Amino acid sequence: MSLVRSIVHLTSEMAPFAKVGGLADVVAALATEQVRAGHRVVVALPHYRDLVLPAGWTVSDLSGTLVPWGMGHESARFRVAEGPPGQPTVLLVDHAGDRRFFQRAGIYDDPSTHEGYPDNPERYLFFTRAALEAIKGFGEHFDVLHAHDQQASWAPCFVRTHDAEDAAFQGTATVFTIHNLGYQGIVDPWILGLAGFPRSAFHLNSPFEYHGRVNFMKVGILFADLVSTVSPTYAREIQTTGEYGFGLEGVLRRRTGDVRGILNGIDDAVWDPARDPLLPAHYDLAHPEGKRACRRALTLASGFPLEPDWPIIGIVSRLVEQKGFELIEAAERELCDLPARFVILGVGAPRFMELFRRLADERPWQWRFETAHDEALAHRIEGGADLFLMPSRYEPCGLNQLYSLRYGTVPVVRATGGLADTVHEYDPVSHQGNGFVFHGFSADEMIMALRRALALMADPVQWRKLQHNGMSRDSSWRAAADGYDHLYDEALDRVAHGRVPSLESVRDHF
């Protein structure tokens, strides 16, 4: 292991405090694993109105402070959440006064409209500046500042510009992790004033300029000492074409020597079929009987008849185009003709929600669709399904295929990003592989992969070997945390030798 470090994470989500997607799980698991390894870890998180305080945690108030904001200041209030031993410290950041930024329903979106809040750029810019001010007030030095996704992307910039001479950040390395490049935070140039930069800082060769606007993700990429993303394949994909780079592929290629791909892990204490309290029965490699009991329970809970005894295909996902649901739309008839049932949990685009609602209404013996955020149901789907379908257009890492492997639920995936790194086609001759893979973004290829999977299920011996391959894979956060340790060491070495971005060096980069 590397030397013991003090680390601060800036993130818009952390399970179970505030969760929309996989970012929340990743930050929570990584921070916890880092604490277990002996590091000092603080996670800075907005204090949302509907924030969930886990059992056994306590909250105390810290002194607030003034936060630079445009030509003046705004007031911030801070609270600290402390959990049982082995948990990171959580810094909760809020706007004081009218508390207008985070005391509202939802996290990114208005639940009444399912649209993103129009002031999201302001909200998360304020969070970032306020979190840095709070960190200064801790009176201790942090070795690494680790910012996650575009909501925290300005942190590396501020550390290398406004706060470059502040004693709190002398010798601090900055790391920026891209969890999903499809969400970049693009806004008009007026945001620069709130960020404390003059209008003259915005020009064609400026690190802030992006087709006449400001791109939060670009700022993080350019100012961080090192950039990481959540799988090796995705790190390569985002530097190739606009299909994966979403317009930032050129910026990433300019920093190609500074981009790393570290595959996510899962919290194997939470996702463990041998002791998962949310499952109706437990099982493991040596005692697989509980898997059948979980399948029967999911069948009954879904309102499906027990006969015929068809396999269950599970989906737990945000229902957005990234996840490839247009392939299901295109293959609706072929899917309905399969001797299989489908259980889907998710919310998202009205187009896909209407599709799954209609299928569940028209074919209740074959399709079930749930939209509630139901963590228990997500676990029961992983435990009770036979197959898990992920036809993603792109997938930075993916977590559900890792959960599925752990639960003996065979993944059927498109070979992209982290799916390509973790799921490999099963070979009945060599008995190598842990799932079923299709390569082209094609409904026909998806159907063929599902048919291969259903055909293999007819051979219980082969199916058991396939499940064994998946369940025996180590997907824990221990290996991933080691990867971040090495990343931090490399970033700190750069800082020690003065090889860090600055406003001038970044501008010269173009």
C-alpha cells in the first residue's frame, strides 16, 4: 500500500445520503475502502433538503463562512456527519440565508417535471467554492483533492488559480474523475463572473471557452493534475470519436498522457447473496439452492404464473438513450416471442417509460415495470433474475453487471466501456467467460445474444459453470482502491516537481 494520505472528495452524490445513480455508490464505496486502508478521508456533499442520514450517524454544526461570489460574497453553512468506525467524515454544504440552492425537491431534476433545474450550474459552482472554503477552515492539510464529475469540476481550477497561494493547498494534488462524459455542464459565459474570473478570461484560446460557451467538464479536464475515468476501455473510447467523447475528445487527446482508466468495484459487504438482508433467501457458490427460492419469490411478486417456468430477464437502470433502450423498442415483437419474462425497474425518458408501461399492461404475464426508487426491489431482481440485460450505447463502467456476476445472474451486454472490460462471452468448450456479449449497436445482435443465453440454460451443467465463473470473480473495491493509491502517488510526485496546471500553462496548451 502507498503511504497514508489525507483525502477530500467533492461530489454531488454519495450513498445513502443522496443517490441518483452509480456515482453515489462509487464515491461511498471508494471512500469507505480508503478509510479501511488507513487514510484520512472527508467527503464534501451538498446538504440537500431530502438528504438521508444513515442509522448510527450523528450531525453537528460547523461555523459558516462567506464564499466569494461574483463581485461580492454569499454565506454558506456547514454541518459534519460522523458515522460508526470505518466510515469517512461527511461535510454537508449548504447556502445560508434563503438556502435557495439545495433546499428543494430532488437533486438535479425537478420531480414534478423530470427536467433539470435551470440554475444547476450556479448550484454546483457555489457548492464547490463553499466546500473549498470549509476545507481551509479545517486547519489541516489534505494531500489529495479528488473531484467527481462536472458538478465538482471547478475545484482543481480554483486550487491552481484563486487558492494557489493559500497555505491549505500547498503541496495538494488534484484528481478529476469522469464518471459519465455525456453530462458536461455547458452554460453561457456569464458564469465566469460568479467563478471570480474577468470577462477577458473568455476568448478563443481560453480553457473556459467551448463553442462560445463555458463547459464545466472541460475545466476539470484541463486543470486537474491527473484525469481518471472508471474503466480502461472507456478511457480509450472517449479519446476517439464524438460518439464517446461528446465533443471533448480533442481536449482529452491533448491530455492523453494524463488520463487513466481505473475499473470501479462494488461494495461486496452490501452486495453479497450469502448475507443480503433484502433477499428472501441466501445462497453462495457452495449452496446455490437459495437462488431458486429468490427466483420463485420474484416470479410471484411480479404477478407471473409459475407455469410455464420461464427464465426472468432483469433490468435496473435509468431509462435514457445512453442505456440502449431504443434496441428494446426496435425488438419489441422479438422479445415478446422469447420464452422469457422481464422485470424492469427504472425512471427516465417518457418515451421508454411509456414503452414499458404499455408492455406491462398488455402482457402482464410476461412484463413487469416499476418506477419507484426501490433499493430492496433492485436487490431482489439481482437475486431472482436469471439474466440481466444491459444493451448500452455507451457505458463508462456499469455496476449492475458486477452485481449480477456476484449474484449468479448472467449478464447480457453490449461490448462497450466497462461492460467490455468485465463481461466476456462464455465458451462451452473451454468453459471460459462469464456472460453473453454483442458488439454492434443492433437490435438483431441483442436478440441473438439473448437466444444464445436462453439456449445454454437448457444445459444445467454448462449453466452452473457459467454462474461459477461470474460468482468467483473478485469485483471488490480493494483492487480499485489500490489503483487510486497509485494515481494519487503519481499526482503528488508531479506536484512535488512543480509539474501542475496553471491558468497560463493551460492557456498555452491551446
